[in-house]
Amino acid sequence: MKKTFCTAIVLAAGSGKRMGTKIAKQYLEIDGKPLLYYTLLAFERSPRIDKIILTVGSEEQISYCQETILRPYGFQKVASVITGGKERYDSVWMGLKAVKGDLPKEATEGIVFIHDGARPMVSEDILERCFQDAQKYNACVAAVPVKDTIKIADENGFAETTPRRDRVWQVQTPQTFSFGLIYDAYAQLAAQKDTLAEKGIKITDDAMVVETFTDHQVKLTEGSYRNLKVTTPEDLPLAEKYLHS
């Protein structure tokens, strides 16, 4: 049986405002290496992944990644390093176009994993589960059940409703799709981008793009509570602990 071509789009164009640091969170260091190094390493080592597209925030970051991460540590699967856009979905769309333009035709017939550069604890087990569900359902996202009760607030900050906890999941990455499905969904988004605000649509992840612009369902695939995204200062020591364990 022919192997399904798998591409990872790793998103590293964020500014890190919530970290309260001048350095973007994906470039903060653990043991002398940027978080992004550990994220890329997970995909580099995975037998499922054929190629990686890396999106970064500027031309200067392209040079930084090439000179301090990719060349020194011998990353072989990173096919392109490109600048992303203002919003996360802009960066994903640029990454998808790079898959179509820079990689072999098999990439457009395969599976694409979209992953946060500041989420370095993604495991091979998660990648394999996402691959299997993407093969079966064409669209899936790594996710875990919430542990705490969730409240929906009104515009004044008062609790309005309480959703059933057994129906609420915390979504992670990778978010994994057949290439054709996610490319077509993002093409629809790109065509309607200027009307999103007036329609009250705020895109926060790739699953939402599929939910909004197609009639396809997205499967929730078992992630891990260790698969955290480094977003606030409190996350960094926890990430360090997990990477050392």
C-alpha cells in the first residue's frame, strides 16, 4: 500500500504578548534551545511526517531559525521557512499555499498537520492518533476533556449558563485534515475574509474554518494534558518539567 504523504505546518509567527516578554514565546529557551526546536524535533523524528513547512513572523526570524535551529541541528524535513501573516489564519493559508507550491504533488493528496510552534510536548502517540482519525474522518483535532466547570459569561461578566462538563473539550494542536478539505475551506475563508467582522465571525482555529465554510464534521481525537501551549509565564517551568521527564 502506498504511504500517505504527511506534511506538518508549524506556526511560529506569534508575538508572545501574553508572555509579557520582548522575545516571542516560541523562541524562549529551555536548556539553551528555543521552544521551537523541541516542537520541530517532534515532527522531524516522526516516521509519519514527510515534510515540514515553518511559518515565522519576519524575514529576520527566517534567518534566525535557519542559523540557530535548522542548520546547527541538522533538520532535514523542513522544506520551506516562510513569513506568516497578521492573524493565525493568514499564516495557515500561506502555509497551505506553500504545500501546494513547494512540495511534490503527493502532498496535495495527503494529510496535513497544523501545529503551534509553542506547543513542544506533542508526542508520537498523538501524531499517530491524529493521522488515523484524519484518514478515517478527513478532519480531526487533538483535544482533552475539561477538568473544571466552565461558565458562559454575559457582556457584563456575570455567569449566564453552565454547559455540561462532559460535553466540553479543550482543543489543542495538531489539527489534522485531508489536504483538499482544509485547502478548500481556507480558500473560502480567504475569499470572504473582509466580511468576517460584519458577520460576527472570529476564527480561532482550523477546525472552526472547516465548521464555518464546509458542512464537514471535525472529530475530537485524544490529545494529552501534557501537550500544553506555552502562552503565559507560568507555562514555561511546566513545559521544562515535561520536557525533562
